[in-house]
Amino acid sequence: MALATLVVAGFCTAFAALLVVAERYLLNYGQCKITVNEGARRLDVKGGSTLLASLMGEGIFIPSACGGKGTCAYCKVKVLDGGGPVVPTEEPLLTPQELADNVRISCQVKVRNDISVAIPEELFNVREYTATVERIRDLTYDIKELRLKLIDPPEISFTPGQYVQLQAPPYGDNPDSVYRAYSISSPPSDESHVELIIRLVPGGICTTWVFTVLKEGMEVKFNGPHGRFRLTASDRAMVWIAGGSGMAPFWCMVRHLREKNIARACRYFFGAVAQRDLFLTGELAGLSKELGWFQFIPALSGKDQSQWSGERGLITEVVDRHVPCPDSAEAYLCGSPGMIDASIKVLQAKGFGEKDIYFDKFA
């Protein structure tokens, strides 16, 4: 029985791969026209690619944190005509209202004929940048910081919390360029540089390229800025929760608030497994002493932490211990979907409303 199941599974996998190859190399959809925003742009593209890739090839950069794998749901656009039926990989990512409004996941829509779409006007202002890798710094054994010096255009303007999509060019066994999303960790006051905090993902195309191929002095491309994760304009107290490379937007935000002399009460909870997973702790501890309104609270969840005198436990447990029921507070979360979902449950149990919690899930 087990052998039969393996045989069937192997056959299905091989058949699916054959269909992908056949569509890519054998089927010819010819030239297709993409009409954007009722004629604001008209694009002639080669049929057969995804809508996301086709738009990106024409300089229209739709956000896509997962790089087109159909998991982040960031690349939503309205397909007004010619998109074909909604495919099973899209349905879990779309609400009933979005389905009724013809919203689609653009990385899952194939351009096989003329197609008409509507996208937010702001995406026309997203630019592609060329930069030089000025510095690569090891923050931990599996996290690097990239400092990129802009070449063309020479400056960028962004809001703390936004991200860019870094391009990994073809290398090794990867024949195509891919884009992956990384939050900007440098403050917006330095318009000529962008810093990114990148954690190695086993098997990840872009992170493997960063860790094994990318060197100081090389040129890279990225597009942006993207995203709506940002601080509100209120003066309410804040709770920040992050882990791993979720540090990036908060490292940007705290320095921006310091530069602008914005004294807004903030507790920043950062979770890690072991001490080797912690980074920027000295800098953040220094800011905790300098800024009366800012408190940095790192915590370790690993069992063997004999040399650690700080907070222990899952970051959600630490938040539960330290955060009181809010009189007037907002929460900002950045990191893995699991961590964010667990943190939201803790915060809501304490009285945080849905409208008081802002998050950026790293797909």
C-alpha cells in the first residue's frame, strides 16, 4: 500500500513538472496586451508568464514579499478582464469581498491573452535602483547586514517600516532573477544609503545568494519603497514585538524617532532562542539608557541559558508578564507569521483592539 502511494505521488509530481515545462517551452501564447488603469499604460508582453512577472518586466513593481510563491498575498491587483478563472492557490488568500471585486493574486495569474488590470496609482512611483554593496557585516552566524550605496537614482525617500525588493540575479542552478522583500533598517535621513538585515533561509534562493555569492563592491538592483507598515501620527504609548530579521524596521524607527526628538513611550520586546541569536543589543541597551521613553527587553526561549540574566521564555510569555491592560497604547509586530499570530492573541486578551495592532508578517 505504501509503495503504491509513493508511486502515485511520484507520478503526480512528475506529471505536474512536465506540465510546467510544456507550458514554458512548448506553448506559444504570442504577444499579449496588458491594459493598466483603463489605458494609463498599455504593455505589449510575451504571453505565458505570470501577471506579476510581466508587469515587473515593464517596470511596474507590484509588492511581493514571497517572491511570487503565492504565500504572502501582497501582490493583489484587480483583474477586470482576461484573467481566467480564480485558481485554487488564490482562493485561501482572498476574502469573499475581494473575489466579488475581481481582486486576484498576480503571481498566480498567467498572461495567456489580452488582459485588463487596475493597480494603485502609488505603484507607478516605485523605482528600480542600482547600488553598490558598500559593506557586509555579520550580525550573527545566520544574519547579515547589507549597506548599499545608491548609484542610480542616487537618493531614495521612504517611510520607516517600508521595504524594498532585492534582486538576486541568475547564479548556480537558478536560471532566473528573483526578487525578495527586506525591510529597510537604516533611517530615512540617510537618503544615499539603504541598509537591510537578512537572515539565511535554508534553501532560499536570495538569501543563499547573499551569503555565498554577494561581495562588497558588487552592484545590486532593488525596487521600492513598498509597504504600509509604519507608525501612526499619534502620541500613544507603543509596544514593539519582533524576532530575528524582524528587527529591521524597528532599528530604523527608533533611530528616526531619536533624530526627530519624538519622545513616544515604547517597550521593545525582542525574542531569540539563544544568546548567539541576539544582535544590536549593545546599541539598543545604550538607547534605553539615553532615551527616557524607550525600553529594550530581549528574551531567550532556549532551555540552556545559564549565562543569561535577562528575560526568559517565549516572547509572548514575556509580553504577557510585562504589558498591562492598555489605557491607550498601540502594538507593532514584525517577524514570522506564527510569532505574530501568537502575539496578537496575547495582546487581544489584554484588551488591545484589532485597530490598535499593526503588523508585518515575513512570509
